[in-house]
Amino acid sequence: MEKKTLKIVFMGTPEFATASLQKLIEDKSISVSAVITAPDKPAGRGKKLQESPVKLFVADKNIPVFQPANLKDPSFIEELKSLDADLFVVVAFRMLPEIIWSMPPLGTINLHASLLPDYRGAAPINWVIINGEKKTGVTTFFIEKEIDTGNILFSDEVNITPDDTAGDLHDKLKITGADLLVKTVKAIQHGNFSITRQQEIAAGVSLKSAPKIFKEDCRINWNDTPENIHNFIRGLSPYPTAWTEISKSDTHLSLKIFKAEPVFKEHNFTPASIHTDNKIFLKVAVNNGFINILELQLEGKKKLHVSEFLRGFPQLHEWHLII
């Protein structure tokens, strides 16, 4: 199907989705009829309502914005139908009911931040780094009933450097994904695409998953190797952030670690033992080496470079890490 202007509805919430939305708005052969995003949520100590990055981005674009609390609400469904869109485009949004994704005549597509079928799930950017992958990418596909399982349209690879954090990779994939999404939408507009069934790629293969990450999942295991712990820390930085506990007597404080480097060296120290000159370096003994901590944040304090932290915490030798 070829049209001069393709009418789409865009659905997305976080900052990752804004680059894609911008690229779509800039393309004159595509008309963004409306944007669907999450309802405003209370945030911070004052519980002030916070708008989503997508809503903030589109505020001056003269595009209608819908923020349904319930995607199955009959009045919202009718409003969506009245837009008479050709295609729905989804980037980092919540799971859609079938009554929505099956609505437009050209279907509903999604941009996912991995090379499907690997790393289906809510946190692909974090998990590829935690698992020490050297490459990942973005994939566009048609949405179907089971999450992240629909027929693949296009994909594009992105290299992961040894020091990339989840934040670094997020920014790379955001840009690559925006370009891929526009390519996909235009291919659908002109009927110039083929599909690849994920079942065919996944047949007989053990797939890697990317489940949602909870706070307890972010606790550092100091019995692991330098490489694995380094990947764990950078895969959770800057959010949701790897953490550990530091203790003295009956006092236990959470310690977030944002940046570190692995040191590969045989030793006889106990895992989780602290080694520091109290001035510029702070190392933690692990299996077959050390983790050299570079940026960290003590509970109730601000994030600091290690030298700043040590200046403000001279009694560190009185504390120990909890495995």
C-alpha cells in the first residue's frame, strides 16, 4: 500500500522513545496523528506530578496527547478508532491489548532494543552488558499476542565497547533505533518489506532473556570474578545501579557503585575485603582479582568520585562490606 502521507499513532513513554518520535515528525511523508503516553505520576519528595519525557517532547508540536490509565477503557478505544490511523508505532510502552494492536489496517509495529529473538523482555540494554556481550542492536517487528515474539521486519547491529555502561548503550541504541524505525515505517508505507518469523530463528536455539530488574537483583556478589562484577556494575549504571552494603557494629548502609574497573591479579585476600590508601584508590578483593571503584554513592549522600568519597569518609577502615 502506497500513500502520499501515512497516518500513524505513536505510543511511548521514556526518553528512549523521543528520538524516534522526533525522526517521525520530521519526515513529511508521515503524519503523527496522536501520541499515547503514560499518565503523569507523582515523583520526588514533594510528590509533584511528573510528565513523561515523550509528553514533554511533544508539548509544543501541536499533536494531541492521550494518557489513558486503562488501555481497555471503551471511551479511549473509541477515540483511538476515530483517529483512523493507518499504522500504530510503539517504542518503550506498556503491553497492548489485542483490541488496540489489531486495530490499524497496516498493523502495529514495535522497536525493541536487542537483536531479537534474543533478549526479549523489559531490560535488554542492561542484560546484554551484564552478560558481557560484544554486540547488540535494535529490531522492528509486528506486535502479536506474546510479548516481543512478532514477525521481524528489520534489525541493525550496534557494537558494545568494554567500558560501555547501560547509559552509554541506551544513547547509541536510541539513535540507531530511531533511524531503523523510520526506515521500517517508510517500507510499510510503500509495501516494500518482507518478514522473518522469530520461530524459525529460534528453532533449536537457547535464547537469552531480559526480564525486569528489581532492587535485590542489583546486589553485587563479591565472590564473583573481576570481569563479571565489572560487567554487572556497568550494566546497571546509571540505573537501576549496582549496590552493596557496608557495615560497622549495628549500622548498615547501602552503597551504590556507578563506575569501576577490573583488576586481574592473584591474591590471598578474603573476597569483599577493602583495600585503600584513604586518598585516591579504593579496591575490593574478589575471586582472582580486585574491583577498583571509581564512582560511588553512600546512602543519603550524593554521587562522588572515589577521591572525594575517601576525603569525606576517613573512618572507612572501621567498616566492612557484607557479602
